[in-house]
Amino acid sequence: WNSTYHLLDRAIKLRDAINVFCMQDEESSKFQITPMEWEKIQHLLKFLKP
């Protein structure tokens, strides 16, 4: 669980950069994370916290 926790924690910290990257071109835009998905990530992070 720790590796998943660390992955999600890092994603939250890099949220702005991830969003910018996903908006750069059509190919990467299919990986755009929606606001609802970011909320789910935050809930998972709380659940997985060691």
C-alpha cells in the first residue's frame, strides 16, 4: 500500500503540472484527470495513509 500511497501523494503535489502537461496536445489530453477524479484520489490518499 505504501507505494500506491506515495504515488498518489506525489500526483496531488504535482496536480497543476499534470494538468498543464495533459492540456499541451491532443494526444496527452486523453489522460486529463477530471476534478471528480482528483477528489477520488484525495479520498484514496486518506484511506491509504500509513
